[in-house]
Amino acid sequence: MTLATHPITKRWPPLRADVIQLYAFPTANGIKASIALEELGLEYDPHLVTLSDADVRSPEFLSLNPNNKIPAMIDPNGPDGDMVALFESGAILIYLAEKTGKLLPLGAKKYDAIKWLMFQMGGIGPMFGQLGYFVKLAGKEIEDPRPRDRYLAEAKRLLAVLEGALYGKDWIVDEYSIADIAIAPWLRALEFYGTKDMVGWNELKEVPAYLDRFLDRPAVQRGLNIPKRPE
């Protein structure tokens, strides 16, 4: 299959057929990909895929990601000139880092970055997201406090892990990497969910300073609203 024959192009046609095609929405997961692309200086076409069923459950989007979640990506110029079609933000970050030889340390430190990336994928993302569901989204209507309290306790625990890991460091490993691009957007999401006070954000020192350093990066600022939200 080529980009020209991929079913997703029927709903989201490429503007430039020779560059990376990003299908996303600017959520904590979605902006991981756009920030990485901006940091790496890669050319790409961003396609807005809303979180509505009309988009993420459309046959065209499901042809790229059967798990119906953003982000997803196609690189028409992958290894040996073959097209690469990806979903899962962590997989996209690893691919982009390895494609360019950037944002991923060499040697043993490579695996330090990957383990912290997986810490976000398996812990911070799901737990913060569930906390947000029970505080701001539909779950707030549930009177039983136990689901919310479970995710609140886990969010606090994960933040404590990060607080300790960041002591004396600017980034989660010795250099800025895809691990930071995975972690920091989810720290920023605590503001959106209205949970910063609940998790004791102001009692932390290393984590807030880390997020500030991340948000100060010009490529991060550009990537925060790509694809641009609808008016």
C-alpha cells in the first residue's frame, strides 16, 4: 500500500504527498506527535481528527488505527523507501527519534529514555486521564467517591516518583528526549482537568519547574495547538 491508495486519504487528503501525514487533535496525547515533529524540524501535513465518533470511528480513520484513538501517522518515506503507518503516541515518538537520530540518547541512556516513556504510557497517562474523567468529565456524576479516590491516590504517587527522579536534573534523563515530550503534556493536562490542587501541585518543587522548562521551548509552544482546534 502507498499513501495514495491508503483509505484514510479519502477523508483527509494529503496537501503534500511526499511528507509525513499526522492525524491528531491537540490533547495531551495528540500534541506529543506535533511537538516532536516541531522539535525535529520535519515537514508534515497536520490533519485535524476530532474526538467525535464521526471522525475516530469512521472507516477511513479505522483503516489506519483500528483502536480509534489519536494520534496516528503515516510516513511515506520510511526505511528503504517503504511507507510506515503508525498509531500509539509512544510508537510514533520512538519512530521519529530513530528516523532522525535525535531526541533519544545513545547507548545505555537510550533505554533510560524508553523506560520513562513507558512510565508515562502505562502510568501517568491512564491514571491522570481517569482522574480527570471522575473530576471533570462524565464520571463526576458518580456519587461513590471510591473510583475518584483511587485515581487521585495513584496520581499523587506517580507525581512523587517524578519529583524524586527529577531532583538535580533539568530533564528526566541527562538530555531532553522523547520521554519528556511524553510526560510533560500530561502534567499540563492537570490544569485542564482542574485537579492541580487535589494532587498537591503547589507542594511539589521539581515537577512544576520541569513543566515550566518544557513549556518555554519554542517548538513546544508551536506544537501545543497543532492541528489547530476548530474555532
